[in-house]
Amino acid sequence: MGQCGITSSKTVLVFLNLIFWVENEVDRSIQKVYKTYNGTNPDAASRAIDYVQRQLHCCGIHNYSDWENTDWFKETKNQSVPLSCCRETTSSCNGSLAHPSDLYAEGCEALVVKKLQEIMMHVIWAALAFAAIQLLGMLCACIVLCRRSRDPAYELLITGGTYA
């Protein structure tokens, strides 16, 4: 039981450290993924970007203008962003930068970091609850042990060097 408590304490510390580390890592990773975006090829990175933008209602890293710095934007030369940047309420959106009101204005990086931090906080609270339960179990074991040692009806299994 003690080893589990130590392990869960280490886990909590690791997750607390991850909360501060995650923002820098997400920024670096998301920039790399946006640079490799290829809207016509159904590779994992492109599908992931489209999925995140649709689910989180965001566009680009910081905002939709981030797409102007990507290779995909320069190669297509159509002055538009992926259709996953289009607001759900707009039916005739084609991703054109000429109509920025049709696009999600907020960037995805802040929303991804926020979601990851929320998930990590749930894990931390679960680990703390697990540690509290273990502490309660150890406390109950100590109470039982202390009461039994004072109980006159308590007999040792080993008496006089012989086994009972």
C-alpha cells in the first residue's frame, strides 16, 4: 500500500509538471503539423487539423491569418483557408479570406492547451483521490493495530518459541 502511495504522489508531480510543459510542446507540435498540412491528401496530420478545427470551432494556430504562412496556402494560390475553418452557421462558406466573417476567428492552440489542461486536472484529482483513499486505509490499519495490541484477549500466534 505504501508503494502505491509513493507511485501516485510521483504521478501527481509528473502531471503538475506536464501542465506547465504542455503549452510549449503544443505550440511546437502544432506549428510542425500546420506546415505539413496537405488538404487534398488524406494523411493523418491533415485529418487531425481538420478534425480539431471543426470540433473546437477554431482556425489556424493563433487565428485564420496563420494559414497565409503555410506551404499549402502558397501552393494553392486561391487565397483561402481549409473548409474546416468555416463556421457551421454559414452555408455558402468556401474558406475565402475575402469573407473573414465566415471563418472562425479564434486560433486552435489556446483551445487545445485548455482542453489538455482540463484533462490533466481530472487525472490529477483522480490521483489525489486515490492517494487520499490509501492514506485513509493506512490510518484504519494503524487504528486496528493499536487497539489490538492493548486488548487483553489478543493472543500472539507464537508463544514461547513454539508455533500454536
